[in-house]
Amino acid sequence: MSQHEGAGAERGATPLSLLLAHAPYDAPDEMDRAWASYCEALQPILSLPEAMMVDAKLQECVSGSGRAYAEVSLGLVYGVLTSPPNAPAFLKHLVMLTRDG
């Protein structure tokens, strides 16, 4: 179970979000869930040992389609917004994709 699916994923419970502040009566936000899943999907790539490997793998991911480019970009934006200690790394990869993508 991911950090985004914890107790808030239970039916009727307040949804967990790193991006939005929810009241107990709020429904889950689909955009927030999508962005969180895009960011989570990037974790295996972002944890590669060398920066050049990360950049090459990200380029490979976004070269497939415009939708893949959007999902990777949104995942990186979500990381910038929700993980301040790692924001510089997320932003570096986002800039690389924007220049080369």
C-alpha cells in the first residue's frame, strides 16, 4: 500500500493528499490521485544510481507519446510541490525534459 492509499483510501474516510487540504466530508480529488500515481511511478527511475541513467530513462519514457510526456512532467511537478527536500532534483529532471522533449 502506498502512502497515497493509506487510511484515507477507505470508503467514507478523508482522502490523504500531499497536495491538497481536505475536510472530512471531501471526496477524493481525481487530479491529485493521478498526479500522485504519476510521481510514484517515477520512483524506480529516479532512484537509479547515476544521473545520466535517470535522464536517459526519463527521455526513453517520454519519447513514446504526448500522453507519456504529460504524465512524466506532471509526476515531476507533483514531486516539486510535495517533497521540498527533493524539489531541486525533480526540477532538474523537469527542466531537462522540457529542453530536450
